[in-house]
Amino acid sequence: MLGWATWKAAKGIAKYQKARKSLPSPTTKKTSKKKKAGKVLAGAAAAAGATALVKRKRKHGGHDHAPDSSSE
């Protein structure tokens, strides 16, 4: 019984250490300035696009569909 428990514990520890080694370390991971600039630019473009959509909806009264043609 003691050998079985030791084996199970050793396997669990080995799996944990293997999984831990496969993850990138936060201290060794460095993002280049170009990647950071790209992320900032993409975020700014998304914000500008969302703002434009909101303003467009307000300008048109918030309706997504064309006006009814049955009133003509």
C-alpha cells in the first residue's frame, strides 16, 4: 500500500513539474515595442470604429432597417 501511494504521488509531482516547465515564465517573456505599438493601434482603431457606429445610430434615430414602403 505504501509503494502504491508513493508511486501515485511521484506521478502527480512529475506531471505538475512537466506542465509548469511548458508554460512561459513571466520574467523571460518580453514583448517587442512593435508588438505593443500594434496592439495599441488596433485598440485605438476599434474604439474609433465603435464610436463611429454609435454616432451613426444616433444620427439615424437608432433604426437598423429601411423605412416602410407601404406608406407611399
